[in-house]
Amino acid sequence: MKRGLLLAAWAAASVLAVPAQAQVSADWVRAHETFLAGDELRGRGSATPDEAIAAAYVAAQFRGFGLQPAPGMDGYLQKAKIVRLQLKAPITLTANGVAVPGAVLLVGDGTGSEGIARLTPAKALSRMAPAAVMLITGEMPVMQLYRLARSFKTPRLLLVRESAETQAMLKGLHGEPRLPGGLYGDSREPSPSIVVLPAAAFDALATEKEPKVALTVPVEEKIITTTNAIGWLPGSDPKAGVLLLSAHLDHLGVQADGTILHGANDDASGTTAVLELARTLAAKGKNKRGILFVAYGSEEIGGYGSTYFGAHPPVPLDQIVANVEVEMIGAQDPKLPAGTMMMTGFERSTLGETLKRHGALVTADPYPEQNFFQRSDNYSLAKKGVVAHTISGWAVVPTYHSKDDTVANIDIAFMTRAIQSLVEPLHALANSDAKPEWKPGGKPE
């Protein structure tokens, strides 16, 4: 048998042993984690066959729990094509026609740029009409600078001096630039490029008086397929609305040097939570509201699974009364009370307060400066008006996006208690008339 068939057979056999009871099982938490974050799934790289196997596993579990295909679907899998850009050769940066050594593309839209470079402190960028090409000095996080630059028609190219932060970002991207992609058929918005220069090259360029700079970014398109797994627990009252419980099932896959980034916490833990919530809530019987359980693909490369779901929902989005995304609940945050999870954007809506009233161990995000509300799959739906938040354990855990994010570093006991704390609150919400609402100014524009 081929590898995929063997894994699918393992998954199908495993569902037969799942006990039909409304209690989260530490054994099954560990079992799901061990499979999803095991060597065999090779880190579940976004839109890869490994991600597809993970989705098939989740779908098999949904079927075993008695969930149905979602309305309008004839199965449990939803697939979407993605167009991605990738470098086909190294970038070239020149100043006055001479190549600048050591230039590394950090982020960009795959297009080249040229213009007269001007040296500008980062703090001044928000108070002036910037040039097409800017050398940026001063203290400002690179991604904050990027978001600021996106608000301008120019600059098209930002040149920054190498720093500990840029080195950390490049390490987090595993040496590959963050190039844009998109769902097949969708248009892409242009965005500026950020190029990191070694200190000596940057300083030399900064001494020249408005040098003419040109950037060439040779790219090619690649079409890949991502997979969402969707299960449906019908409700007794079609007019009561729908709950959406979700997580992303992909991670960073196998790196160029052969290292597997297993993603046990990010986000096999969230996928495991969705599976255990599906099993326990299904065991409780029919609720007033229907519940959709979704494991998205391709969150790590741009949230494409959730974006596609939002554009092709099996139920109208205005019927979804709330979305709870679960991500990285494999470890306890030392800033939070024991057993407690954080909810991103807690203050934006009444959802967190509603769940807390019924015993959910959730509280406000202690890292507002990290903008986590905008950095998970909940945001795709929040932008469309759905009250959607992400629940996490330790969102800045040291194993994040590293080879150490393995099952050995997961706190199974914490995960089990955390998931269990969500069962009754979600069951109560699924059987009530309560409808979480955005607070004034809370809904993202």
C-alpha cells in the first residue's frame, strides 16, 4: 500500500475505538498529537500532500464521531487552488549601476523597483510623502514599518540595515522571503519590498547623495492545492444560527536541510482541540444550533484555507453567531493564572465574557503589542463581520516555529483541562438564544 493509503487506513481504524462520551480524553489528546505532529506527516507543510493527509485524518475522525458533511457538500473535504510566487534566481540590487553585495529580500510582492534613494529616519516616514526608494534608519520593528509603508502609494522599496531583529525574521522565514500568493483567480494588491543590507553595504550606500537604486526580483508562479476538513453537527432549530469551531492543520513542513518542523503546538494542538470538541459535543446529542467544525489548510502561508472558506461557506456567514479559533494551546502562559488561556481581541466583543460566564478558562490577551487578533484564521471571518476570536495557551512560547515544537514539549495535562473547560460553555452557547456582539469599535474595518 502507498504511504497515504496506509495512513488513511490507520486513521479509519482509530475512529472505531473512540469512546462516545462527553469527556475530553488525555489519551486521545496525545493520540491526535502523536499522529498529526509525528515524523510521518513531515510537518504538514502548507498545501502539500502531507497537509492533505492530515485533512483526511481529521475528516475520518469527523465521520467516526457521527458528524455529517456540511450543507451543500458531498464529503468532508474542501479544496482550493493557490497561486504562489517563488524566487527562481537570487535578487539583484544595484546603486548607480553597481551591484550592492549581500542584499537579502525579506518581504515583497515579486516586482522590481527603481528610483532615487533617500535616507530617512523611520519615525519621519509617517509625516512625509516618501520617495520611491528609502533607506530607513531609526528604531522601528520591521513588520510595523511594512504595515506603515503599505498605507502609502510609495515607497516601493525600503532598504534597512541588518540587525538582530532582521536576522530573527529571516530565521523565522527559514531563509526564504515572504512573497505574496493568492487564491487562484483572485487579484493581488501591490505591496512594497523590504531588502536587508549588511551593515557595511548599508552605511556605504547611506554616504552617497541620493544614489539611483534598482531592484530586480526574478519570480515564477506555482499553483498548489490546499485542503480544509469540515464536519457538521446539525441543530434542531435552523433559525437559531450556527457556531463555528476551527483551527489550522498545516505547519512549516520539511526545511531545505531536511529538518522537520513538526508543529505540535502550532497548530496540531488546536486541531486536536477541534477534534475533541467535535467528539464530546457530538456525544451530548443534538443542540439547538448547528455546529461547524473546521480544520483549515495553508494558514502559515497566508490564511488561504480560511479565506477560501469565508468566500465559499457551506452556510451563509450571517448565520454564524460566533467563531472560536483554537491555536497553540499546548503550553501554559506564565503570565496567566494556572489553567487559563488567552483570547485575542477579548475586549472587541462579548464572546469572551459569554464563555467565561459558563466556566471557560479564558481571559484577555497579555500581548496586545503582538497584534495576535489579526494573525490567525479568525481574522478572515472577522473582516466579514463574524464575531471571531482565537483562543491560545502560551502564544509566545519559545518553541514557536522551531524544530523543538514537538510532542515531547507539549503539556498534555494542560491541553486536556483547557479543552474540557470549553465543552460546557460551547454547549451552553449552542443551546441558547444569546448572540455575541461586537462592541463599539471592535469590529475590524
